[in-house]
Amino acid sequence: MEKEEFEMKTVVVQKWEESELGWGSRPDGYTIHQSEQHRIDFIKSYWDSMPPSPPNEYSRPYGSSYLIDISVEDYKELVEKGGSIWENGTPPKGVRTDG
């Protein structure tokens, strides 16, 4: 019987929280990025899309980014979607990038 080998790719995860006027903040999913530069560009693009005055409700990065391994199949999907995707739910556990 042949041993199956699973190739994995390392990607960057960033948690987000939502802030809503009068309600406070709460978790708002996470983003997965092909690289640290994709994460930086995604966050910049997000803030650049905001109106000049702070909205009553918005999301913001929360905590330090960290690394996880994903399957090559999931990595290909990430690349096809431009290198960054936003996911709902609880973020996967990983290794922090800030030590």
C-alpha cells in the first residue's frame, strides 16, 4: 500500500472584530492571506474604502496575525480569489507571527 502524502501551504490569518456604536465590539470572523504582503494590502484597501467620517458600524483587525497550514487545494482557491478571503466563524489555531 502506497503512503499518502499531503502537501500543505503556509498562509497568514488575521482575526477581526466589529465595532458598533452603542453596542461595543464583538468578533467578526477572520481573513486568510496568501502572504504577509497580501494581508497588509487587504487591510489598507479595507481602510481606504471607508468613508471620511467614522461609520456607526465597522470592522477592524484584532490581535496579531499568525500562520497556519492549509491544503494545496485550499491554497489554489485562495490564489484564484486574489490572495485574500474573509471567513466567518472561529479562526483556526496557528503560530503567531510576532513571536
